[in-house]
Amino acid sequence: MVSSGPLVLACAVAALAWLALSLLVVVGRVGHDLRRRPRDGPAITPRRARALRRRARLHRTEAGRWRRISALVELARAGHPTARHHLYRRALRSGDVDIGDAAVRALGLLAPTHGWALDLLIEALEEDLAPRSRIAAQLDRLAPAPGWRLRALLSDERPIVRYWGAMLLARYPTLAVDRLRRLVGDPDPAVRRAALETLGAHGDREALAAVLGCLDDEVMFVRAHACRAAGRLGGLAIVPRLLPLLADEEWWVREATKQTLRAAGEGVASFLVPVLEWGDRFARNGAAEVLQDLGVVDRLMREQPGDPLLERILAAGELRLRAAAETRVGLVDATGDRDALAGREAA
């Protein structure tokens, strides 16, 4: 029979090694978190600055990695002259996600007073040196400082860079509107969507023309964003252009259209009444739902219950809309029982 002693010993050694490694990672992380707490003490001394610079430059161990992350942010938070361009570019290009993220946070702290930090954030966004969403969050927070630097992103050959450029320009009402109008025809649908969203926030009459051209885009989320943007820019005047989208085959587009029509207010009611007779069921239902949400149905049921328009709306909205309306105005109880409600009223 083979002795199990050596096997047990090997397992014990492996377990101890795993435990030691785990403790090293945990201790490194805890130390990093403690060092990230804001310091209320005096400014960084020259001796500490030299130590932080060494730590921020490179690492060889797991604990050193966390010290590097902490040093990058601490130097930036203190605004120390040691926090320089090459130090953060090296961190961004380290290939380590956490170190890259620390560099992005640090650059966000430095950017208000250092133009090179803004340039590095733009470079990181272009070259995907850190999660682009986090870089974009820093650039958005720093508005209006990035300003003109964002224009070049709209001409980048990479669609994802053009997308973020268009999204970030939403904070700048008059910057690069001409380029954004061209981007609504971009080959990439995500870029078209971003351009539409930004134009919808700050566009002009020329932008509206470009937006309306996207209402029949082949991609559903582009049509949806075009509808919302058109509603914000054109108001009631463009409602007739939006009505056909109530019959769109995609739920997302129909929902965006209903939201846009509701946002336009009671003035859309006269445009919706003819839609109640359209041959498309989605369109009829959508028109009835918007009229209900605008309060037209409840008002008619209370004040003019015999009005033929009320029955047209209820017929177009079908049984669910009719039941909901009757419950709201008290014609039936919550269970849909007219007789039970009548009995309680008599009592």
C-alpha cells in the first residue's frame, strides 16, 4: 500500500502558498484604499514626492502595483510638479486596466490647470488606452475645457471615436454643428444615433432638415432617435411627419413616437384623430393611447359621454384602453364589475 504522507504534505504546502498569495493581494488592496483617502495634512514633502514618483513610474510586485496606482492619483490630487506628462502616458500604455483607470482619474484632476492632461485624455479615448466610457465621463465633467479638441474626433476613421465625439459635443451648443449635420449620414448607425441626439439638444433649422431625413433610416434605434430629435426641434409643425412612425414594425420606434407626441402637448390631438381610422392596428392603438395620456378620454367620459369621438377613441384603443378609462372615471370597480359598483353606490 502506497503511503499518503507525501501527497498530504504537498496539498498542505499548496494550500499555504495559495493563502499567502491571497493575503498579499488583500493587504495590497487595503493599503491602496487607505492611501486613496483624502489627506488633510501638509503638502507633499520633497522626500515623499520622490518616493511617489518612483512608485508611479513602474511596479514589480502585486503590492507595488497598488502603490503605483495610489501614487499616480496622489501626485495629481496634490498638483505636484512631479505629476508630468510622460508619467501618465506610460501608465496609460502599461496594459494594466487598473493602472490605466488610475491614470484617467489622475488626468481628470490635472486637466483644469494642465492642457497636456486634456490632450492625453483625448489621446487615450482615440487609442482605447482605457475604457472609453470612463474617459468620456472625465471629458464631460471637464466641460467646457475640452471644447475645440473634440472637433477632430468627428473626422476619425474609427466609428467608435466618431461616436464619442458626437456624444461629448452635446455640452457645446454651437460647436461643430455643421459636422454633426453631416454625421447623420455616417455609415455607422451608432454614429448616426449620437449625432441625432446631440443635434436634438442644440440643433437649428438646418439641423432639423437633416434629422427628418433619418426618420426612414434602415436601423430602428436611428429612427427612434430621429423621431425624438425632430420633436424637440420642430414642435407641432413636424407632427404630420412623425405620425407614420406609429405604424412602424418595431416597438421601440412606436414607443419613441408616442413619447414625442405626448411631449408636444394637447395641440397634437387634432393630428391624431384621423389616425384613429387608419388601416394599421398599431397606428390606431398608438393614437388612442396618446389621446388617453393627454386627458382627452377622461374629459370626454366625464363631460361629454355621448360624443362620437369618445367611442372612436375607445374602439381604436380596444378593450384594455376602454376598461382602464372606465375604471379611472368610476364607471366600473377595480375588478371591472359594473353591477358591484352600482350596488355599492346604492348602499
